[in-house]
Amino acid sequence: MAADALNVFIGSTSDDPRKLDKTITWLVQSGTTTPFEFKCYITGNCDILNPTLVLAYDSNVVGSNYANIPSWGNRYYFITSIQVIPGGKMMLSLSVDVLKTYETAIKECYCCVTRSESAEVNWVTDTCYPINPNEKYIPPSTLFNFSGFTTGQDTYFVDIAEFKQYTFELPELPD
Amino acid sequence: MAEIDKTIWGDEEDWVDIISNYDSGVPVKERIQYASLDSTDASTIENYILAHKINTSQPIDQSLCYGALGDKMPLSNISNTAGAVGWRNEEDGNTPYRSYIANLQTSGNRDTREATNYVFGTWTTPVEINMEKGAQLYIRQGQRSDRFHQFWIPDSLIGNVSEWSSGDKEYNPTINTKLLARIPVKNMIAIPRVKCLSDVTATGATASYVDLLDYINPQSNINYTTHPYVVTVGLVFATAQGGVTETNINRNLTIRLNTCVITSPTNMMKNMPYYQYGGWDKNARYNDYAYHYASCIGSHYRNSVDCMMPIMGLINAPLRTDTKFQDVNVKSDRDGNWDLFDVRFDLGTTEQATLGGGYALPMYSWAGKEPNIYLVEDHDPNHTDGQKYQNSTTYWAWEINASNVEEFRQDVRHATAGFGLFFVEGDANRNLPLDDENMFLGILEDGVGNGEYSHGPANRNQDQWNWDDMHENDYNPLDPPVPDDGKTDPYNTSVLPNRGLFSPYSGSWIMDNLALYDVIDASTDFYIAMQNAIEDYNTAALDWDFTNPLDFDSYLQRQWGGKSNPIDCFTSIVHYPFNIKTVANINTSGQTRVQVGSWVPDHDIITSGALCDKVGLATQYGIIDCGSVSFPVTGTDFRDYEPYTTATLYVPFCGSVQLECQVYAGYSVRLKYLVDWRTGMCLALVYRDNLIMEVLPGTMGNRINLSMQDVATYTGQLANAAIQEQGLHKQRFNNFLGTVGNLVKIAAGVAITAGSDGALSPIGLSMMTSGATGLVGNYQSMSQRKVAENSVTYNIATAQVPTRQISTATASVNACNEMVPRIVLIKSVEEDATNYGHTVGYACLKYGALKDISTGYTVCQTIDTNGINATETEKEQIRSLLTGGVYV
């Protein structure tokens, strides 16, 4: 079954695939800055999240790694493989890039962020932080401003029983 | 320091820099400095502000309020009953100060505060509108009134001005005042004076004003027996001459001071902005009333004659004197030499004040009608009871008698100490050195005085000892009384032990029908001895001639009184490697020569002055406060906690304890010791702020080895021998008589025989026989007794002086160890963390919309994917990716 041609923008990016807002350099029409719309065809049943497209051979495409299909929900794709097939054609295997495709919606999502490049919360224990477990250091100690235990003025706490004097007379010695 | 509320205080750049106009060449500590207007243009505050609109690092001269009175001080506990302000009880409206303190925990119709600010000041007159005298802080309506709040000043110095009732900033007060900006703490001492009455039955009784020391002395002309009714206690200050030294004290100048609380029981000031209550925090307002509290201490500065005058009060202030001045022979204080004048004020005259619209509420006073409280009534028969008490000549007085005079004395000390100044109890002590036993110093904790004090050498341990003036106190009147960081422990302050809290006079100490404490009290005295005293005892114990043992009687009489065995009198001697009197602020009852048994050392034996401080039984326990330090990690970083950081507190005498960083971070660590002086045992108490957290037992004092010649036993040996010898002598004499008798018997027998028939009669023979037998027997007895006598003599000659040990030395290694408490941190060494945040991400626990929380590398624990118009497979991918880490 011959399908209608798909207009596909093809380009390249060097960004980490985990980046939402990727910077993409699209292949453009010669002499312009307008992205070139490649005519692509599917071959049989096609998963739009992981489609395989056939298009006329173009040497510029060989160096590409990214695509955009506006008619499929304006999805963005990673080009995962490029095969050159007989008849002056080439076949691209794509995999949807959900981060770029849904970038705006994802940023609106509520979430619990546990690690962040920008939002450091110092008091949260970071078990990944690079610490040398074998080395410690001791900063200057914090001294109490107390000098009461000054030597040289020793004192003694003396406990003395109170004395009460009694007087009595010795009896005469017996004869 | 708390963040300053600029809606109240205005922008810092607009604050007035209150400066002193004092000569620069005079050491600060020798002078009292006034915060005043520029000396060249003191006419209006507008000019001053314009001339000195300076952005300073210390925009408000905090020395105007160098400290505060804590929550236990009278001025921090003012109640209001039926429109009268005083220290009152809500129930009957009449409660003396002491009862009031006792009821502090029952809150009610009472204005209590953590800290009460006050200021010392001088001024010409009570505030008068547009008065153009003296140094003025002058705000004219419509001109610089918007700057008024820039000047932090207790409104007591502003007074009750009717224009304020408008409730806005359109004020028109004129202030004629000079504030004591710098009090030379070591050259200016406070002396409490007692205002007292001899009679409370007459209307308008005239009060006398005497020193505390005189008042408590029944031999003085005016004392608690002649004038038993105390109305109030105020302060005077004595200042030192310039150039005096600590040993050459001459505090000639007396400044009459007073403390007043202003009341204005009307709605006149109801709408007065809070920030006008500069002398107090804004919570000073009371219910719906605009009660106007302030504490002012100062003297009049009378511009016209340039003399210092007692300040009696302000408009609507208690103790208002209707501006009665008494001129004194004083020269100008503007030439920088005023402290050379010998100025004394006739306090008796100037204090004959008429109570105005309020009640006298100076530093310390009473009001009430309880068992020993007497109300000086107006005896006008046409007056109702209410009118009697409202009469302006009414005094409220507290009767002081022999049973409570010491309590009164302590209360006055307490109230005086709250100001954190040096003070003495009487004028006679005004020139004492600052570390004299009779020189007291109020203890400030975080700048706040709570009535505790030191005296004697312990004064040297207070911060003020090293200050030139009170301005060096780090107290800031803008700090809120209770920090709002939620990290304080406002509770549990009661667990702070107080010296002498434990009393053997309480509790169950009853044995049979005999109160044990009677036995203890009657049999035991405690002394604190210095090294020389112990050495003297040692000398006395050894000062006799062993080679002449029979001279022991002389020795005993001379050394030990001859009536007791000295070793039996020593219960224990515990050695402390420091001066416990200084450290623990021990109250002693004076120095004395210690009586050991019947022996009291005298000068011919004791030459180095074996004077010891006698202390009471309650002093068996003491408190040593080492103060507090901020825990050295703030807890703002996870690396401040275990396992990255561990903290150990070294506690002298007790060892070390690990302090959990999670518990102490952000707080202060306070260390106190509770010491049993008699045994040397101690408990180190570690506080987080005021909350006790750790208790470590230890040994602070070391019982020394006590062994001594057992004089009593030796005496007994010798005495027994002497008696025995005496007995033998007597027996020898009897034997002699017996021998002579027997000889007589023999002779008689011969005579009888010869005298009758020439033959021996049976009787004569018998006599001869018995006489001969007795002669032999007596001779044998004499021989035996001679042997016994020789034995006794030998025993005496060779008697060994016994020794006895009454205590064994305990280990004293603690006394040799380091004596300064410290917190030691051990921290982990971090590895290179370059790009750590970008690669791993910093730890974070935040919930919210992702866009609002994080950018860059982000790891989510959970994410709500509702709202994303994607397939479930895609959502699952999203969740998986975000929990694994993405770059946002």
C-alpha cells in the first residue's frame, strides 16, 4: 500500500539526548535558511513512536541524527539508523524523543525534584557527594571564653567538724 | 541581628548618627559621654539631620540602650489594674514585688516582656512643647516630621504630647535632653538608695532617702527599725575622677539617677504609632490603652546654670516634682572637666516628690496591701477609700523588719544588678576597688541583665571588666526579644541550676525525733582555704619537739588547745586546682581563722595569714558557668552533619562528649558545672541554648590524703602511763609503810616475849612470824613495783607517736589536664567536585512545577504526567527519563 508522502524535517543535534530543549540544526533549502521538507514514505505498518521511513538518497541526510514530523503530532525523533537501499533510496529508523516533543508540557508537570543542577538544597544529605572516606581534617577548635580554671590559685574546700568544748573534773585517784 | 523593619525605622541612609560631642583627647572610660546634637548647632533636629545624614554601619548608637532588663526584672513585669500601673496582682490589685515575682508564671493582666530597653538620660525639664532650652531634638510640624521615626529614642524623653493623638506623624514635640550615650563602666558605679518612711499613719508623710547599707544597719540613724516602710529604691551614680587608677579610686561625682515608668492612663496616646515606643518594643502597648511605659534614668541638665540636677520625672510620670530644682554648687560640665567636681545632692529634699498621675515605679518598689504591706492612706474623713488611695500624697509601702531585711537586701541587689553595672550597697563603699568583695557587678547574658551579679575577684570574669564603656555590649535594642528563627528553646529555662538550689534544710532528713539537719548544722563548717592556709595548718601540726615527748602538753595547749584531737575535726579537705571563690561566685560570710577543734591559730604560729572563707552549708553545691559559644557549624549544608562532620565537646574534668550536629547546629552550646564542693564530684551540664541536653559526671576536686599524728591517742598513752606511774608511786609508799609496820611487829613480838615470862608467847610468836612474812612480802612487792615503774618509764620514754589517716587521696589527673572547654570538629575532605552539579546534580528536595524548581540537570523522584497529551508509552518514557535524570 502506497502511503502519502510525509513531510519530514531532518537535522542534527549534539545535545545530550536527555535534554529537553535541544538545539537542532535543520537541513535547509539551498541558499535559504528555511528547513528542507524531505518526502518520506512508510513501508507497511508503522509505529509512529519508532517509525521506519524511506526517502530518496541524500548525502546530507547521512550525517543527520534528528528529525521532526509535524503531521504526526509534531513529534521529534532521534534517527537511530540509516540504511542505504538499492534504487537510490535510503531508509531511516526513528525513535520518538518525548522530551523535546513534550518539552513545554513536561515543564508544567508537578514533580518532586531530588537532584538539581540549579536548585541545591544544602541541608539535604547528598550521598553521592565525592568525599574521601580516608581523609579528615580538623579546623581550629571553638574555645569557650572561659578562664575560670586558672591554675596557680588553688583552693581547698575544708570540711571541719565544729568543736564544742566540755569541761569536767577528773575524779581523785583511788587510794 | 534581626532584620530591621524599615517600615518602622526607615531606610538606613536616613538614620541619624548620634554622636558624642566629647573631647577627643579624653579617654572614653574616664568620661560619661552624651549623645547630643552637634555642639555647634544644637538648635533643631532638622539641622542636625541635615548636617549628619550619614549612612553608617551602626546607624543607631546602641549605647543609648546598651543593654536590657530581662524577663525577671521588675520593669519587665508591669501589670495594670484599674487604671493604675504597678507590680500588681490581678486578684486583689495589691501585690508587692516579691509576690509578683512569685506569680510570674501565671500570666494575666500583665505586661511582660523578654527584655525591656531603657536609657540613661539627662534633661532640663520634663518635655514641654516648643521649649527652647538646652540641647533639643526638635521636630516641627510640616517640616521634617517624616524623619522623626529615624531617631530612636524612648518616648519617655518625648513625653506625652497631645498632638500625637492624631495618630499620624505630624508631631510637634520638643525634647530638651541629653542622653548618656557612653557610660564608663569601670569608672561609674551605681549605689541603690532606699526611700523609706518612719510612719504610715500620717497624711503626706515625708520620706527619707538613705543608702541601702545604712538602711539595713540598725545602728544607723535611719534604718529599717526607725523607718520600716519602704516606698521605693532608686539609684545614684558615683563617677571616678579622670586619671584615677584601680587602686587609687576617688569617685567624687555623684549623679542622681532614677528610674521611672511613665503611665498615661488615658486614650490620649491611643493612636500613637507603635514605633514611638522606642524605649520598649512595640508590644509595650497594653490592651486598648496606650499605656506609655518607659524607663528613664538620668539627671537634669539645667542649661541656665550649667548644673547637674536630679531628675524627678516627666509629664504624667511618677515621682514628678513639678520641676523643683535644687541648685547645687557645680560648674559647667561643658568644659570637659565636670568630673572633677565634688557634687552631692541633697536627696532628701529633692525626693520629697508628689506622686502625680501615676504611681512611683522606680527601679524597685512595692505596692500592695498584704500581711506586711501597709498603705499610707489619706486620712481625710471626707474622702472615700478610693479617694484616700488616689490622693497624691499616698504612698504604698512595704514594711521591713528583722525577719525580712536580708531578703530585702537581696532583692535590691537583684534589681540593681539588672542594669549590668558595677554597684555597691552604700556610699561608704563608693571608692572600693572594682574587685573588692563588696563591689558588685551585674551579669549580662547576651546583653541582658536578669539580676544575677558577681562580686569580688569574680568581677574580673565578667565581660564588662574588659570594656571601656557599655557601648561595647553587643546588645542591640532592635533585636526582637525572642528570635523568630524558631530555634530557641524558650522553655526549660527553669532547669538552669541555681547555686544553693539544693538545701539540706528541705526534704526528708528526719531521723527519729531528731532533725538531722540540726546535727549537720551544729557539727560542720565549710571553709575555702588557699594554699598558704593549708601550709599553715601543716606547720602547726608539725611544730613540736618529738625529742621531748613530755612537752606534748605544752604543745597541745599551744597548738591545738589541748582539748581536742585535731585530726578528728577534719572531715575532708578537697583540693581544687583553681580559685573556686572566683569561678563559682561563692558568697562567703567573711574570712576567719579556722578553728580546728579547740585550736584557733594565732599570729605567733600562723604568720602567713591562714585566713579562710567560711561558707554556709548551702554552699556545699556550686555552679560554674563557662558561658556559651555558637555551635561552629550552622547546619546550612549537609556537610555540616554526620557523617561528614562530627563535633566533640571537650569538658575539663569530665572528658569528652560527641555533640550531634543535627541537634546543635544553629544553636549555642552552653556549659555549666554543678559541683559538690565537699566531695569534688561534678556534673557537667551541656545546654543547647537553655535546654539541657547532656550530663557528664566528673571529678573536679581531689580529696587529698589526710594523715596526721594522732595526738589524742598519744596523749592517752602518756597520760595512762603517768597515772600508772603515779599509782605505782603510791603503792610503793604503802609498801614502805607496810614494811615499817612489819618491822614494828617483829620488834613488838620480841618485846612482848621478853617482857612477860621470858618465853615466847603464841601471840608474840605470831606477831613476829607475821611481821617477818609481811616484811618479805612487802619487799617482794616493792621489787615487783620497781620493775613496773621501770616498765612505765620505759613505755613513756619509748612511746611511738601514732598516726592516723582519715582520707585517701583521689586521682588528680583531671587537675593536670587541659582546662579550657572546647568544641573540636572533624570534617571530611572533599574530592574534586568540578561540574558536579551538571553531571550528578546537587541534592534537592523540592516539590512543584518543574519549570519553577530546576534548570539544568534534574532528577525527579515522581512526576505527575497529567496534562501531557501523549500516549501512555510516551508518558512512561517521560517518567522513566525524568527519574533517571534529564536536562531541563
